[in-house]
Amino acid sequence: MERHREKQVPHVLIFPFPLQGHINSMLGLAKLFSLAGFHITFLNSDHNHHRLLCNADLAAWAARRHGFRFRSISDGLPPDYPRVANNLMPLFDSLKANTKPILRDMLVSDRKLGSEHPVTCIIGDGVMSFVIDVAEEVGLPVISFRTVSACSFWSYFCIPRLVEAGELPFGDDADMDRAITGVPGMESIIRRRDLPNFFRAKEVTDPGLQLVWAETLQTTRSSALILNTFEDLEPQILSHIRVHCPTTYSIGPLHALYRARVSDSADSTDSSSLWKEDKTCTKWLDAQPNGSVLYVSFGSLTVVSRAELVEFWHGLVNSQTRFLWAMRRDLVDGGGDMGQVPEELVGATKERGFLVEWAPQEEVLAHPAVGGFLTHSGWNSTLESVFAGVPMICWPFFADQQINSRFVSEVWRVGLDMKDKCDRETVEKMVRELMLERREEFMKSAEKMAALAKKSISEGGSTYMNLEKLIQDIRTMEKSKSLTSSFSPSPAQGHINSMLSLAKLFSLAGFHITFLNSDHNHQRLLSNAGLAAWAARRHGFRFRSISDGLPPDYPRVANNLMPLFDSLKATTKPILRDMLLSDRKLGSEYPVTCIIVDGVMSFVIDVAEEVGLPVLSFRTTSACSTWCYFCIPKLVEAGELPFGDDADMDRAIEGVLGMESFLRRRDLPHFCRAKEVTDPGLQLVWSETHKMTRSSALVLNTFEDLEPQILSHIRVHWPTTYTIGPVHALLQSRATDSADSTVSSSLWKEDRTCMKWLNGQPHRSVLYISFGSYTVVTRPELLEFWHGLVNSQTRFLWVIRPDLVDGGGDVGQVPEELVGATKERGFLVEWAPQEEVLAHPAVGGFLTHSGWNSTLESMLAGVPMICWPYFADQQINSRYVSEVWRLGLDMKDKCDRETVEKMVRELMEGRRGEFMKSAEEMADLAKKSIEKGGSTYTNLEKLIQDIRAMCS
């Protein structure tokens, strides 16, 4: 019994980014978890691990803590590589390339060896998203810890919003005091100069800017987010963050929380510094008057020029203030020493200053002699100063420091912001202002903030309670299932259609193709579509299949898709990974060199990254719906989602850029009708859309003239976006063998008898009706449609699938008048060759579910539409058909015989000329796009060329 209980103890692996500030706070968290009885593995880089144990005496401390161990891992760089702030990009690149596979092997090896206490949860530094990839692959829950302030994390998250608003990049405009209004919660506070230093990039494609945005976005993949802050410090910003990361634990100030919980004084005083602390300074402080000393430290990464150093020194000396200065040996840029120091500085420093290489900062700030802090505004330093009640002068260097310094001066009012200035006059002026002239004002604010910080870590305080909740949640956290995905395409008819067309186009370009389908759909595809014979003629084209994890008789229809997503996640990923690795090991003559993944199956991106293959996302929906999914967080922030108890579905929606003038609630994708923001369907759509940004590029089945404004918004987030639609028409225009374009990709057996019936009907007299492969209707809805069609006196061809009626039942007894009228002027089939039907001269209208393939096929054929959308992107497609493209009528949310009759008459008779004119104009634009020199034609050529270059 005791042994069983011991095995249930959580074992948390904590992995910080290999820099001093990240190590400090994450080691503090590791110690708190150790106090809670968790087993801890603290994983550090080899380089920092050696320095930490040499300088911080942590080995002796760890020996006293049962279940706590340090491990180290290579960061891939040589020992003498300068790991300072202006040299970090190579460290990021090296970690991803070198450390990720070692971490995975470490975890897998431990599991194989049957460790008594296997790792049960990973807490990864929020700037190392590759840890999330590894955690998902090995089936472990993962939590992200961002070691920066909430305000800086939120500003990173808002990078796309700033780009959309034209506030990034700055371009040639040098006005750094221009207000920034695109970060919610900071509209009245920040200027350009207050944004993190990465934001000063000249181009939106700048690697540093892209890295910060990408890593921040990946945080949403974690089970939860931890921030080293407290609720009373950044309340408004935390509320914005929780829209995107609902499970966010604010557990700061961590250094103080840890001290408050330990009973062993050695636990609380033990340092985590990578630098050898010089404690002689505390003796010097003991001899100074209360509040008289300005402590100066620019942290572990900041570098200054020799000229800047001398300016600071002159300013300090001229202020006549006592100062203690932590002057690292690598503080001067380039690693050189400071050279000859003017004699007057040396003399004044001996008189009222004290220099050390590194100081025990928490002790220094808590010392009664210290009355101010000249700081780089690193987040740990800021929190330590806030907790100690010490006002600050801020001289930020990089990353989060610019925005921290603005909050210090303008929001919390606990100091002065000296960013972007470094001259002796300014230093002297600000030191006097902080230590003398405005001392009382700043001390009053600092003491208030210190009291709030102390309250937060006391029993019942917000930080105290949040840590308890985090500990409890980790205890009850089960191992996550390995998240998996379908791979080109998602197992749905509409996805298969467009992605198989793209596969055929690549085959025509001479590529070797593997088209991977679910076992269930693969059998239906080959038996119904005659594709096996076609593929046999195409050199280098093969079909393969993979399990979707569900039984063959599972109803794969639109109102039953969440279990399909869950099953794919739990079943397919390891099979896919093993398939790719096995092919590689067997030395395939043509190994896979690139993956094109369905945009709703982001877990394939994980596999591609793991096996080292480039990956492109193909989103099979319209650009307008993709953009709408992307804007879900913005709608939540603006209070436009969820709808709550307000039933007004015609209320205008203003939070989707480019659609402000025509979008209503009822036009949003059906997932948006969820009652709670935490609804699984809503969360799935949002997260899958955002995860596409990890791909090398985005492919959309649309054309430039169809959705130009929306595409411009999308390209802010996916600069490399290829529009290659209508892909079915592009294939037809390129195929030399008619079978390439005419062999069907349908999962249903097509009934071609309808073509003979159409041949006998007058020109443009027939309304074609099809609700696609997934829509289900109730029997009463079916009968209302039928009555409306019959009453309209219009000829109709209707596709009624065997599983169209909800629950899988048949249509049942049909009223005699409907049977008679249908024999007279209607024709029913289970499935039709839709492209041929829409191209037939007898067809003059299309009553459709507004699926994207159907919408594009109708456009190209120049056939106006009546739209009755069912789910997903269909609601927004139908609004575009009626209000933007003016190609038909939108019947969403209605299903009565009177409305059906009225709209059929309007489309086929009353407004026929108007709709036909618009439809013909749009068809001309679509045809122009696929012709040589057209946008779609050119974009496909570019895509083919880029894939060749990518894989060469």
C-alpha cells in the first residue's frame, strides 16, 4: 500500500531556457514543488549546469532534498560561445536543432528502463516550444512557464494585431514617441519606444520578431500557462491573456513565495546564481545610512559600450549619491575590460561607492541602507525591487525590459524610465530625482505595492491560492494521450476532393506522390471512384491508408465529428511517425521530402518537425472562414463572443477585420454559437487555425480576385500564402489525359442516370439540390424542402443520400402529392457527378449547403445559388454569396415550405437576370485566374518551384 502511494507521487521535469533570469524563477518553482512532495528533475544546459553548481553551492542543497535531482543537456554551442543578449539567435537555433532530439531520447530511454518514478509532467520554458512537441510525442502533459511579465507576454501576443493596424513595422518614421493603440489594456500607456526591442525591426519578416511571435503563439498548445506575477500587479492584462490561455496561474513573486514557505533557512538563502556572489558588499552596506545607497545592476545579459559605462559613472559620481554597482566582467560589449578610468571617477568611487562583479541581489535590495535601484528592468529584478519596496530608475536593454520600465514609471508609479538615454546629465538628474527630490512620492507608491505583493503570498492571498491550485491540478493530471492527426487530407469528402486535385497537379509536375487516407475512406474511395486503375497509370503516385481509430459502422456525419477528431488524435500520430521513419530506415528510393497537411490536422506538423521534414498547411475552406476562425480571440476580447443569453442573431459583428459592414452573429461559423468560450468545438477550431502558423506556408483553394481584402489580412500572419483555386478547374485546365480530371474522387457511388434526364430538360430550367456529404436533416425539414420545391413549380434534380435523414433512418412515408409532382418534374438520386451537373446547360440554379468545394464549383459554372448552410465554414460562405459576391440568396436558419418556394421562384424567375449577370462575371474571373499568366496559374507555378527548392 505504501509503495503504491509512493508511485503516485508526481514527477515534474522542469526545463528553463539557459539564461540566468529564466533559471532563477524556474528553479524557485522547482523548489516549491519539491516542498510539496513532488519528485523533481531540473534540466539545465551543460554549460549553465557546471556554472550553477560551481557558484551557487546547490549540490549540497539538492543532496538534502529527497527526490530532487539535477540533469544537464547540451545546448549545442561551444563552452566559450558568448551567451549575452546581443547574441541569442544562434542559441535558439542550436537548442531546437540539437537539444530537442536529445530530450526526446532521454524521456523515451527513462521509460524503457522502467524508472521507479517516471516523469509525469513537463514544465517547459515558454520560449522553447520544441519541448511541447516532445511532450506531445511521448504522451506527457506539458505546462508553459513564461518568465517575463504578463504585460510583455501580452504585447508579444498582439504582434499580428499591431501589424494589421499598421503599427508594425515602424518603417522609416523615426518618431519613437508615437502612441501605440493596438495592444488592448495598454492603449493609453505605451509608445513605440516602450514596445519590446524586437519590435524595432524594419521588416515584419525579421527573424527575431517572427521568433517571439511564433514562440508566444505556441504557448496556447500547453495544458496551462504559469506566470511569475500576481493578480493585483497586472489584473487587466491577465484578463486579456486568459481569453487565449484560460488556465493561467499567476504565482509570483516566486522568490518571495518560496521564502515564505520554507522552514529550513538554508533552503531560502541558497543562491541560484551563475555568477560567484561577492558578499563583501553587505558589510559595506551595513556602514551606510538608511535609504542612502543607490544599487546599480544591469543583470546577467546586458552589455554596454565603454562610452556608456563612463557616462553612467560620471552621472553617478556627479549626483553625490552613495552607490553599490554590480559590474560584471563581461559587461563591456565585446568582452573587453573598461580600459583607463578617469582619476576623478576612481577617487569618488572610493569615497562613496563600492564595486563588485556580482552581488547577492535579494539581500542587497532588502538592506535598509538601499533606497533606490538603477536597473535594466529584467522581470526578476523588477519583482525583487517591488517586493522590497525599493523605487527604480529603469534603463532597459532588450526583450521584455522596455515594456516593464514603462509600467514601472506610468502604471505602478514606482520609479523613473530612462530608456533610450545614456548621458551623464540625465543619469545625474534622475538619480537626484529618485533619491532626493521625489523620494517620498516614490517610497509611498513602492510601499503600497510591496504590501500588495506580500498579501498575495500570504495564506489566502491570490498567489498562495494559485500555487495550491497548480499543485492540486498536477497531482490529478493524467498522462495525456499522444495527440495525432490525419495526414493529407482530413477524412471528409470535401477535404479529400480538393487535396486529391492538388496531389494530381503535383503528379503532373513530375512529383512522386503518396496520398494518405483513412482506412475507412480509402476503401470507399477506391471502390466508388475508379481511382485504382487511374493511379496505376500514374508513375510515382501511390495511395496509402491509416486507421482513424473508429469502427467501420461509426456514423461519420457533421453532427458527430468531435469523436472523430479525438480518435485521430489518440490513434494516428504514432502510426504516421513510424511509417515515415520506417520508410527512411528501409532506404526507400524516393523518400518523402515534404508533407502537405490538412489545416485542421496540426499534429502532423509535430511529426514533420520531429522527423525533419518541411510541412505546408492546406486549408480546404474559404479564406473568409479561415480568417474568421483566426479572429475568434479578438471577438472574445471585444465581448462579441460568446453570445450568452442574448438571442438577437442579427446583431452586427465588428471584430473581424474586412467584414465589419456586413457580418451578423448568424453569419459566424456555427462553432461560434457555443454558450461558453471553453466549448471544445470552439477551442478546437481556434487552436487548429493558429497552429497552422508553424507551417512553412499556407495553401488556400481560392483565387485572388475572389477574396482580395481577406487575403491581405491573412498574409500578415502567413506571409507565404498560395492561392491556387478553384483547384478542380485548375486540374481540368492542365490535364493532358482526360482521366486525370474526370476520374471522380467521390466516396459515394455516382448515379449518372441523372445526366440523361437533364438532357431532356429546357435550358436553365432545373434547380440542382445537394447538401453535400455531411449535412443531416430531420424528416420534417426534408418534407418542408420537398413541399417548397414542388410548390415552386420548378424542375429539380435532388441528391438525397442514404444517411441524409438524421439518425440514419430512411425518408419514411412520403405524401402522395410530393411523389406525383416529383415524377412529373423532379429527379432523385443518392449521389450525382456534381461538376458535370453544374456545367450542364439545363441547370439554372443550385440549392446548396454552401460547402466550399460546392460554392467554387457553382461559381466556375456560372450557376446562382440558394444557400442553406449547415455547419463549419458554410454560414460565412453563404453570407459572402448573397452580400459580397451577389451570386444568390441566403436562407440560413430557415426551413419552411413558404420560404423555400419564395426563394426558388426568386432565383429561377424573379431575379434571374440579375443573378445570372453576377454569376457570369464571377465565372469569367475564376477562368481568367487559371489561365496562363492568371493569379492561380502563377501561384501554382511558384508553389511547385518553391517545393523543388525546399527539397533540393
